Amino acid sequence: MQTTVNPHAEVLALSQSLLRFDTINPPGDESRCMAFLADLLRQQGYTVHLQRFGERRFNLLARLAGSRSDTPPLAFTGHLDTVPLGNAQWQFDAFAGDIVEGRLYGRGSSDMKAAIAAFIVACRQQRQAIEAGSGVVLILTGGEETGCDGARALISEASEHLPKIGALIVGEPTANYPIIGHKGALWLRCETHGKTAHGAMPELGINAIYLAAEAIGKIRYFEPGAPHPLMKRPTLNVGTISGGLNINSVPDRSRFDVDIRTAPNLRHDDIRQRLSAAMGDSVSVTTLVDLPSILTEPGNGWIRQVFSRCEPLHDAPLQPRVVPYFTDASLLLDALGSPPCIILGPGEPSMAHQTDEYCRVDKLIQAVMLYGQIILDWGASRE
Ligand SMILES: [Zn+2]
């Protein structure tokens, strides 16, 4: 018996189901959430591959095959992990999926479980077109919030399951505004080594915290490189510092981490080398995260088509825009054959990682429609 499903109710219910899994990272645990999605997608006709990349850590690749092999499939990607709740008290239950005054509340609502629900529902609605066309691939990752750990495991250990795809949609929160690229990230760990001594006789030691402080002073106004026309200036921030064991000793070790955000006109090797030289020999530098920036030309035919679909949803004409934060696309694009990529999701960009995070219900419904149109256009433009 064929049952008709109300897509509005369906996307809200699926978003709520995803929000009810605690996938806070760190520590990170996508196991139950991914098992739930694997079951759901299998029921909808997908071939599913679950990839384990750590204790209770999972990625999921799902493919709904099409009948045409002459064109590559469209792909959607999203991460199921979320950031922690933070210290401030939440007014709403972070794991209940409450809907109040047109807002769906919960950790991960905007960033980005609602988007994942939206593209799964859009694919279910357009299943016939997908199967008559070139198919669709869903790349659901874990571990994104700590530096794309899931995506990294996917490309290094399960790349045989990653097909070449025609275009990639990343459902990160953009309030349904199409974003054509994002900055790269270079995270460096800097360490200084001194010589310990009694705190009452500091002249006998070498204070590693002083060495770190001097090095930080030297890089505070460091310029990682020239501005990029769209991405503007690269940035640098010292995010953490630690050192010393007790107040009455000269510390012999100190450590600080530097977060640099870059653009396609800059080479990470070059930045690292210049930064290291600026700090001098007393600092050893190791790379923690190295993610390239991404940018698809605004003139690309598919990008223009997506823009034309988004245009009616916004008050002013759309501009080619980029965002400063990174996404899994940074690692995935290369493995997927470097297709054009758009970042487009119903979440509120300002709500990501916030207390009482929510996603607007009207944007979520809009996203289901928008993703559906993009799926249909993909089939139609290649007939
Ligand atoms: Zn995110």
C-alpha cells in the first residue's frame, strides 16, 4: 500500500530524531545516530556503507543508483557531530527538538542536522527523477567539528567507496544563501623548551614561558599573505597557551596553538616557513590541521543555475560570497574529482555553536524545496 507522507511533517520529524542523538564532539559518538540513518536510507533504496574511524565514531556513505552512467551523480554532504553545549544555561532542552514560534531548537539544529534531514527528504521526494537520472550520493561524516577527522578517515581509508561526482552541496548553515567557497585553515602547534630551576633562583634556569611570550609578540601582527579579492585578508589567532607545572619552578616547556585562515592565493608551506622564521630557533612548530581553501568560479554553469533557484528566496540580488570557516569539502573535493561545490543550508549562520541554537522552520521547509529543484535541474540539464 502506498502511503503519502507530508514532507513538512517528515522533515521536522527527521530533524527531531537526529537532534535527539547526543553526538557532541569531543568526545564524539556518532554510532547510534549513524545506525539509525543507515536503516532509514536502506529502507529508501540506498546502498549504504558505514565506515568506523574510531571507538563509536562513524561516517556513512549512501548511494541511490541512477539508470544513466554517462553523467556523474550529484552529492550532498553533512556532518552529524556537534560542538559541546558551552557553559551558559540553555533555556531549551538541547536534545528534545522543541519547536517554538517557528524555531526548531537543539544542539546541531542549524549546524547541521536540519540540513541533513532536508536533503534526505528532498531525495526521497525526487527518488523517481534520481533513479531515472544519474543517481545521488550522500556523504555523512562524523568528527567534523574537531578538524574534519571523519572526512580525513574517509579519504584515506575508504576512498574506493567515493565515486567521482558531478557537483557537491554542503549543507552548512547559510540561511539558504548560496556560498561559493571558504577559507583554508592551517593550525600549528608551537613549543618552546627551556631549563628548569627552583623558582627562588630563576637565574639558574631558562623560562620557556618567556620564550613563548616573546615568540607570540613577534607574530601578533604577522601577515600570512596578500588579501584575496573575495576572501579578503588571511587571519592569524593564538588560540591556546599552556606551560609550567608549579608556581615555584622555572618552566622548561611551554606550548601555544596558532590558527591561520587562508585563501587560494596562499601556500600553506610558505606561510608555515615564514612564521617559523619570524619566531626564531627557540620555537619548534608542528602542523595540527592543514585544510585547503575552496572556491568555485561564480561563472560556472551549475553555480549559476543554483543561484537562479536561490534568488527568489532573498530580498536583494545574490552576490558571489565566501565564508571564513572551513567545511569537510576542503578534504572531500579532491577525492571526488574536484567538482563544483556550493555551501547551502537552512541553518542560521549566527546560530552555529550558540546557546539555544535553533533553525528556522520556514528555512528548513524552503531547503527541502530548494534541494529538490537542484536535483531536478541536475537531471534535466543533462538530458
Ligand atoms: Zn558545521
